[in-house]
Amino acid sequence: MNINAKTVPLGVVGWPVSHSISPELHNRLIDALGLNYFYSAYPVQPGAMPQALDGMRALGIRGLNVTVPHKEDAFRLCDRLDAYAAGIGAVNAVVNDNGRLWGYNTDAPGFIACLRREGVSVAGKRAALLGAGGAARAVAVGLLQNGAAELRIINRTRERAERLASELCARFPGRVRAASNADGAELLVNATSVGMKSSETPFSNYGCLSGDCVVCDIVYCPRETVFLKGARKAGLRTVGGIGMLIYQAALAFELFTGIAPDKETVEELFRRMEMKRSIALTGFMGCGKSAVGRELAQMCAAEFIDCDDYIVKKAGMSIPEIFEKVGEEGFRDLESRSIAELSEKSGAVIALGGGAVLRRENIDSLRKGCRVVRIKTDVGKVLRNTAGDRSRPLLRDKTPEQVAELMAAREPYYQNCDLTVDATHTLPRETAAAIIDKIAEMY
């Protein structure tokens, strides 16, 4: 990407915003289409949206995505609104048209586009919606504007469900009501944050649904929430949240640039982001698995799990304490049990301990549901990365020659992987990008 005096600035505002996947998505679209734009993240504190939009005008920023907590403020501050934004009462994309700000909402059409990609039609369906917040409102408007015959709103606080249903009834009379169950629903959507990076679920009574019900979740991290996993085990078709994330970004991108990403370009984003299988990172101690894993998870909006941290939490003691109490063999037993549990994960990035490969069954177990990626580096980088780290019993007080011998002894075990990425001379984010590129080529 070549930034120059003619580069058009775009971005996303929110608080916090450092976790946003929008820069990754939009800059990939910019690169794919060869445009002279650049997309960045701008942290804007609550209540500061008026100043942010003044800055947008003053600096000539062409487009801004808007995330929490600013969507309602943007709705009130924009000069003009599109139909979705007006109906939802929230703006997630602002376009600067020579100082006049147009507010749009791409969440609702993004959700519908995601369903269409999966071959799911909304028209005439009996739909049930879990949640009554801002995200639920966007999904509700999308469903109703696209012909849902009935929409039941189910929320933990009944009053909020009734309030949202009442507001929507003014525009869609006779089709919306607050409810306490999803009996007979042909489409069920979770529009709450329940299940995001947790093992909770907002719903479990799948037997009450229509036999051909499609179950959707707008949560995209983890890729398969407990909610979706339960639906899949009940024999129902499921749709995850990553599609909505991608399509709302593609629609906003078109508003900002005037260019609609073609189907092939959007599908390339899916190849890079969907992560239908988890990615397990292996490699020698100190090769950078955790640092690369965190970058990779950020780039793919995926859940990150450090296997050593998982073991520590499970055992209730540090790894040196585990070694001291049960020895290396006892630690390996605990590690194997933990890896067997993690192999059931879907759409996560898992950083393994350096010795996990010593038991072939560990990698064999992971390869059933994961792509196993070996991160390769040299002795020098291992020593630099582990200098002063006393938490690695097998490297403690070792000379460079002894570390090299241990690496050489383990080399044959690393051959049982799907692919290898050399990280000797790259930063963690560069290594993560190389992994994404190689996995995308495997599709």
C-alpha cells in the first residue's frame, strides 16, 4: 500500500476500538481493488462524537464506520439518513459529501446478504429474535423489510421486548410482537452478545423449533458459539456471524468509495476470515507462537487460546510448579488431555506448548478439526525471545549449543503438520499474515 498526498482517508470510530477488525477488512478490499485509500482506527471517547464529525469534515475524511458507543449519536448528528438508519435509529457508516454527512446502517442489509449467500430466504418466514438492543433492532428491521411474515421478540427483560415490538409495529403492523418462546419458528436469530468469548447460550430448547428452522448468530467470535453448536447437534442448519461482519463492511466500502467489491473479492475475504477449522500453532519454545497467535486471532476476529495458559488454569498452578509436583511426564499427560479438549474447538487460534509434538496423538487429535501450522525459527531468535524467562523448565540454564541439540532432536516431530512458516526474520504480524495467505491457498 503506497500512501501519498492523494490518498483518501477512511476509518472507524469507537471506544474502545483497538480490537476492531474493520481496518483489516477494508484495507484488504483497498489492496484487492488497487485503490488509493487508507483505512485506520480512531479512538473517540464517549460524548465526543460531535468533535469527531467536525474533524471528519475539516480533514476531508471520506468515510467513517461507527461502532459502540457512538451509533445513536451519529444518528442524531448526520445531515441526512438512509432508510435503514432512519428505521433503526442508529448509524454505523458516515459518508462525507463535501461537508454534508450522510448516515447509513449497513448492519441490517449485511445480515440479509449473509443469509442470501447461504441460500436462506426471509420472505414469508416465521422468525424469532433473541434480544432487544441495538443489534436486535437492526436485525429486526432487516427481517421485516425483507418480508418476514412474523417476528417474535424474546428478551430477558420483557419490557424491552415489548417496547421494541411496539416501535416496530408502527411501521410493520400486525407482524411483530413480544413473546416468551420460539415455538414453531422457521428462523431463529441470536442478536445478543451472549456466547461471545464464553460458554453461555441464550437458548437451548431447539425441540420447539420447526424441523427446517435455520438458526443464526450475529456473534462471530467464537466462530461456532455454544448456541450454534447446540442447534447443529439438534440437526438444524446454522449460520454464523462472520458473514454479517464481512457483508456490512463490503456495503460500507461501496458507500465510501463508490465501488462495489465483486463477488470474487468478497469470497476471498470469506476464505481468509471464515476459519471453519481452527488453527493450531506449533513450534519450538520461544519461536513466537503466542505472539503470532494473538495477531492471527486479531486479523481473523477469532478466539485465541494459549494451551499453556489453559493448562495452568485447569491445574490451578504454574507450569514450573506442575513440573516440580508431577514431573515432565505428568505435565505431558495433562497437556494431552487439554489438547484433546481444545481439538473440539471450532474457528479458534490455539498456540501449543513447545513440547506438544512429542506425543504424536496430540497432533493427530488436532488435525481432525484443525489446521496445524509449524512456526520455524533459529536458535538465536529462541534465545532472544526467552532471555530472562524462568517459566520454561526445559530451557533453564541451557547453553546455545544445548538448545540447538534439543531443537534438532524435536525436528522430526514437527513434520506431522499441515504447513510450515519461517518466522526467523519476520515480526509476529507478518508471520500471521503469511499463515493466512498459505491457508487461503489451501482452499
